[in-house]
Amino acid sequence: MEMLNALLVIVLVLNLFALGTSRILSVIHIVATQGALLGVIPLLLHEHLSLPVILAAAAAILLKGIVIPSIMIRSLRAAQIKREVEPLIGLLPSVILGALATAFVLLFSKQLPLAAHPVNTLIVPASISTVLVGFILLTTRFKALSQVLGYLVLENGIFIFGMLLVQAIPLVVEMGMFLDLFVGVFVISIITNHINQAFSSMDTRMLVSLKEE
């Protein structure tokens, strides 16, 4: 399980990198790398690899690491934006907040019953930390694409936590989760393109102009 823990440490580091960059394309690449790494988790948790496990890992890597990031990059190019210029919380404070949240979770996650199992040493803290980082991105960024990326990071945290129940979750349910995620991001990307065309801006604060006068 040392390889699994090393992979989860990389995921935690990528979380901080996502908080510390204003370039949306860089965040997309970070989320893609994170998604591809998470796709390897099912392979590391099973001593004997079966076809369903291999298919689940391949689907996760394909969707999280390639398909969904490609959709996001196309939306980014269509919107013609590059950076999150004015986040609610600055980049450095965001990184500090993310680091403090991660440290807090690492210190107190051992008290959780699910964390008692030695195999799952870093799965619980990594999942909770990733969910918190996704929430920070989702709530402190104003560009619609940045908020979508926050949602993707948050979903990655949920995916990690789901690995605790990997033996109990049927393959059909896992594929359904991936399909829901794919469709959701696809629809959100279409909406963000329409927002850009209608308002010439991807800043979600511009949506207040939709209020009735």
C-alpha cells in the first residue's frame, strides 16, 4: 500500500497547485492529472485484478484524464479567457487555507472509524481534503469554468472516498456515476459558452443582470 499512499500524497499536492494558480488551463491540466491518477486506485486496491476492475480503472482514466479535460479545454478556447483575475480569496491565502484544511484533516481523520483500517491509511484524509479544496475552488472563483473545475475536484474527493466501498459498489453503479459526471460537465460547458456569448464575460457575477427590473 506504499504506492497507494504515495499516489494520494501526489493528489494532495496537486490540490494545492490548483489553488495556487490563476491560469485556468493549468488548473484543467492539474485536474486531468489528478483524475488519471485516481483511475489507478482500483488497480492498487485489488490483489487479484479482474476484468470489471480493469474496465472501471480504464473508464476513470479515460473520462477523468482525457475526455472531460478535453471538453473543458474546448470551452476555454471558445470563451477566450485565460485567468481567474479577481478571486474572492487571493491565490496565496487560498493555498494557505487549503494547506491548513489538509493538515487539520490529516491530524483528526485517524479518529474516524473508517480510517482505522491500515489499508485505508490515507484514503479518508485525502478524500476529505480533496472535497474541501474543491469546495474552496467552487466558492471563491467567479469564472464559470473555474467553478466547474472546483466541482470536478470535489467529485474527485468523493471518488476517493468511494474506494472504501469498492468491493460493495457494483460496476454498473460506478459506470453510472461516471456517465452522470460526463453528462453534467458536458451540459455545464454548453451553458458556459452561452453565458460568454450573451454577456461577453464568464464572470458569474454578471448573472445579476438577469434580475427583473
